[in-house]
Amino acid sequence: MVSHSALTPYQVQRYSRHIIMPQVGSSGQRKLLDAKVLVIGAGGLGSPVAVYLALAGVGMIGIVDFDTVDVTNLQRQILHQNDDIGRRKVESAKETINAYNPDVKVVLHESPITSENAMEVISGYDVVVNGADNFPARYLINDASYLSNKPLVDGSILIFDGQASVFIPGNGCYRCLFPEPPPAGEVPSCAEAGVLGMLPGLVGSIQATETVKLIMGIGESLSGRLLLIDGLDMDFRTVKVRRNKECPLCGDTPTVTELIDYEIFCGIG
């Protein structure tokens, strides 16, 4: 990602703690200001991701969500406050993001992401960050990101456990890690099993970190690795994720060349 815009005196001051870092500098900050990131979901994971990307100075943040704020969200979703109950999440998210940084352009996508619209929505962004909490959406976002040649920063949470990885086209995908979805109903949702309120802040912060590293082209990403987090024992470990040559999406002889019906694929339809 190449940036040509000059920093204003205000931006130099606001992002000074970035700019003095040799790994970032003014060139890295300009890349952030020019970047466009799509955040899927304005919930537990999407909240810290969007807030930290806005604070970092990412120039455009797209938010995909079609839900309204519920009182049960307030235990963990920091984009929303008590007065937002009943409001559209995208509206609450935009208000919060711009309260942190009014210079961020927030683009709202208030409809479910589907096989019909995913490619069009994703095409306008540099990086996709997944905060979806169901398997049809996870496989859809993975496939659409790969087919659009966009890096995907993935995360998931449940009870005390979290996961994070980065999928870059050509170096594996979510299907390499999980070729088939679990049987419908086998894995409970957060609404069914619960989730520690701080856990999405931990995983979402990791996703935001991986996103800005990708934008600036610095460090080693989680591409090719899966980070596993046990919040109860505070244990972190990584496992290698290799591209599966037999993967139906990114393998040597792919059979998934366009988006499919993901609810049927996951046994929900």
C-alpha cells in the first residue's frame, strides 16, 4: 500500500507516538490514513477492532451489521452504551468511532453479508476483519476474501477461549484449517454458552494489531499460524497452519470457484 499524502501538523501531533517508532514513522502512519478496512460485525470482536483501528488513524472503516443493540450486548461490546439500547448497531458504532476520531470515514453496511453482496462489499477495502459469530458467515467471509484476493484477519471467542489467525491468499485459508463445518448445533453460540466479557477485547486487540501490521507491511503476521488463547489459565500457544493442497478453495484443483449457499453447506438451511 503506497501513500503519497502529507501529514498535517495536527496529524503529526496526534499520531506522534506512532511516528517516533522506527518501524512505523511518517510513512507507516500515512499508510494507515490511506487504508480501508472492512469490519464484519459490530459486536464483541468488531467493537475493539473498530475502536483501535480508529485510534490508530485508519482512514476508512466499513462496518457490516444488521442488528440492534440489546442490553445483553453491554457486557462486552464497547462500541455501544446503555443509551444505545434499541438503536441500530451501525449507527451506534459510527457515533462511537467518530467520537474517538472524527477524521475517520465510517461506511455503514446495514444488511446481512450474503453470497449475493459479499464480493461487491469486500471489493472496496484493503483488509477484511472477521467478527462474525456463526459458521455460515465465517465460511462465506473466508471464501469471498480469498476470491477477492483480500487478506482476512480472523478471530473467534467462546466462554474463556479465543483464536486468531490471518489468511493471505496463496498461503492457506480458513477451509485449510476447518475443511468442514461442525454438525449443526454441535458448537454452542455465545448466547447459549456465554463468553467472558473481557475476552473479545483481548482477541479483538490482537486482530487490530495484525491488521495495522498488514497495512504497514511490518513484522511477522499470524499468516500460517493459529493463535490459541485459554483465558482461564492465561495460556497462549500457536500451531502451524499449512495450505492444504486438497483444499476445495485454495488447493491445487479448487472446486469452490464462486460463492455458494452457506447455510445449506453448514447444515442449517
